Amino acid sequence: QVVQAIACDVTDESSLKQVFAGLGAVDLLIANAGMAVPKLFVDQTDSEMHQMMNVNFFGAANAARCVIPAMQKARKGRIVFVASSMSLTAFAGFAGYCASKWALRGFAECLQSELAPKGVSVQIYYATTMKTPGLVSENLVKPAVTHELESLGDAQEPDEAARVLLHGIDGNRFEICG
């Protein structure tokens, strides 16, 4: 069994294809790239909105496109999309982020129905806020109202989020909740 974690620019589909071409058959893809620029919509730039959609949605779609043909041919494999609890709800300061994660949720649901008859499993993980360097960066630009709303819950340690994700993968549930 070989486990590899690969860091790459998921928004560059041609580079991503080169990475996957060198791997051979992939049994499990965990599409985990994500980022947020939390601002009120009126303060959000088009560039920031596009960046979130490109990383959070198109990055996951690009990675899935790279592994699906071989998975279908083998009639096995699993794709797990790491989304967010903000794929299920929304609040001030996350208009662009929520849009990208809701798109990912819809995409995962479509792929589930397309790929299940071909032996490929799809799952989605609705991760909660995690204590990461990304959160530190987000907090630098986060509107006061968003800070206030997020203060109602605790951020999760990455190790705990990973345990929840792996438990959900093992449980073979489509939706994995943090």
C-alpha cells in the first residue's frame, strides 16, 4: 500500500494532470485544497471571489477529473471532497466562500449519482472551522460581525478533524459531518 500527499496548484489543470499521470491507479482521492477571504460581499473583490471559486470548487473538480477515468475502468475507487459546514449554512462575511463550497456540495452530489453505478464512491466532508495557518490569515481581514458569529463555537484541532474524516470514510457515508 502506498500513501502519498501531494502539494500542487490545483487551479492549474495541466500541472495537476502531470502529477496524477505519474501516480498510476489511485484508489482514494481526498480533495482537500481550500481557502477563504472572509469579507462582506460589498467589500469583496472579483479577484477574491474568483480565487475562492478556483481553489475551492475548480481545484476539486480538476483533481477529480484526473482520477475518474482510471477509477471507472477499474470499477473501484473513492473520491472524498473536503467541503465545509458553510456548505450547509451561511452567515455574514462568507458570501464568496459559501458560494464556492455550496458549488462543491452540488458537484459531489451529482458525481455520486453518476459514478456509483460504475463502482466509484463519492463522499463529502463538512469540516468545521479548524485551527490552521489559514484561519490566522482569515482573521486578519474578517469583519467584526463574522468574528462575533464565529465566536459562538470553538475551532477544531486539525488532528481531530482528520479523525472525523477517516471515521467517515471508513463508515462509507456520503455525508461526513464534523
